[in-house]
Amino acid sequence: AQRVTQPEKLLSVFKGAPVELKCNYSYSGSPELFWYVQYSRQRLQLLLRHISRESIKGFTADLNKGETSFHLKKPFAQEEDSAMYYCALRRMNRDDKIIFGKGTRLHILP
Amino acid sequence: ETGVTQSPTHLIKTRGQQVTLRCSSQSGHNTVSWYQQALGQGPQFIFQYYREEENGRGNFPPRFSGLQFPNYSSELNVNALELDDSALYLCASSPMAGELFFGEGSRLTVL
């Protein structure tokens, strides 16, 4: 069965420090990986997806198939990065459903 | 361009009752997915509809059912409500195999 694991419920980082939100997955097929973000009082929205290889708001994530990981990184945290972050996996070539991890709350300290 | 809208935003029901939640998809999207988000948890996949047919289901009992209409709007129905059904229910629309666009959710409280 497929699973997405985010080991940290809460991550506190000082402004200007590097950020790394961890995500590991298990899926025997070919996955597509995403990071979704929910800022305070806003709806859940896409931050980035691995196939686009973009950097959004300074965040990047590289799919490591050997380690089955898709960690989210940013070199210098900003206060506006405080939010709830969810890693998600799509089951490609099956029903294309997207499953989510439990989320990590990122708190940027001034 | 109109985003995904859900109704009602909040509702309270008692055990054993039935509830219907509604979702209007974003224009041009033919796929709708429903998620249950309990407090402190990530969204749990309930099911997905593509062109009015269910084409994926999570680990939810049959008392959770849905519909997608020709205009791609959707309903989630839950029968015989239980206390554990209390949660935020999220609807998300997408073009097939595309990015999910979420609504703000319907918060259901079961007493």
C-alpha cells in the first residue's frame, strides 16, 4: 500500500536559517510527488510538483527514488513561510488519486 | 475564473442522521476528489469522480457515497452519521491528472 510519511509535526526555524521539511514515501509503482501548503486562513494550495522542477517562493524539492524521499528545502527562511505543509503522492497509471501525509507545521521565529 | 466553492461551510448533525455536502468545481475541471481532514491530521482520500463515474476510493465504508453531475459539480453523502465523522470535508477539482484546486471545506460536527 502507498504511504506518505512526514516525521515532524512541528518545525521551528529562525528567520534567515535554512529549512528542510522531510517527506518519505512508499509506493511500488511510479509516483508523482507534490508539496501543498496552507497559510493561515487560506485554503490548501499547490506549492510545487516534482515533474515541473520549479523553484516556488524559494523552495525546491528533489525526488530521490533510491531513498524514496521528496524533502522540501529553502536556503533562507522568511517569516511569511510559516504555514502547514503537506507532502502528497499521486498513483500514476492507476486511479491517479492523490494521498497526503499528516503535515508539518513550519514556524519561523523572528 | 470561479474557484472551487463548497456548501455549507459549517453544520451540526446528530448521530444516525444523514448529511449532504456540495461542491462546485472550478471551470474546465472534469475531476473532483473528496477528502476528510480530522483535527491535526492530513487530508484522507475518500473518493474521486471523473466524468460522473467514481474512479478511485479510499478506505471509507459504503455509507460514504457521492455523485458528480454533468456540470461537474459534486455531492458527498454520509449516512448513519457517527461521532468520528466529525471533521473538515474538502472538495478538490482538477483537470485529469492535474493539480488539485481545493475549496475551503465544510466543517461537520456530529453530536
